[in-house]
Amino acid sequence: QVQLVESGGGLVQPGGSLRLSCAASGSIFGFYRMGWYRQAPGKQRELVATVLSGGSTNYTNSVKGRFTISRDDAKNTVYLQMNSLKPEDTAVYYCNAVNLRTGIYWGQGTQVTVSS
């Protein structure tokens, strides 16, 4: 059973930056897709960004040009670099991994708060 552990969240002022990390307890080499989702209070969880095993990335429109997702298979870690943060980016951010054979995995979430 692979476990995903997020870190890097916190409080940041508007315009600031944070880098989230998602460390897997096992190899992420077999994960077809890894990504980040977020859930703001009173809202549904939404997809933020994904990266495929081949390196292709996808972003929701609201974060394009500001966020960058990357994966380091050697370190079993996925990152989300978040720049030019806005108050509307405030949410709990969850790491997600999809293995076509064994299923879908979620981390426990990390809080990101953008406020002055």
C-alpha cells in the first residue's frame, strides 16, 4: 500500500510563493498519473494540475502560468510550485496518484492560506 504525504503548505501573502511536496512511501514509477487537487471551504474538490508518467502536464485555467507541477521519480516525489498566489487559491491541497493496476491514492492534505 503506497502512502502519500504532503508538505509545504502554510500562510503566505498575496503575490507570494509556496512549493508543495508529495512524498510517496513507495516507488511512483508505476503511477500513470499524479496530480494535485484542492478544496476550499464550502466548495467541491477540484483538479489543479496533473503530470503523466511521460511528463505531460495539465492545469486548470485559473492556475495556468502561475503553478508548475513536476515529478521526480528518483525521489518518489511530486511537486507543485505555486507563484503569484491569490486569496482565491486558499484551500486544502491534496496529492493524488493513479496506478492503472492498483487504483487511486490520496494524501491527507496540506492547508494553503493566502492572506495579508
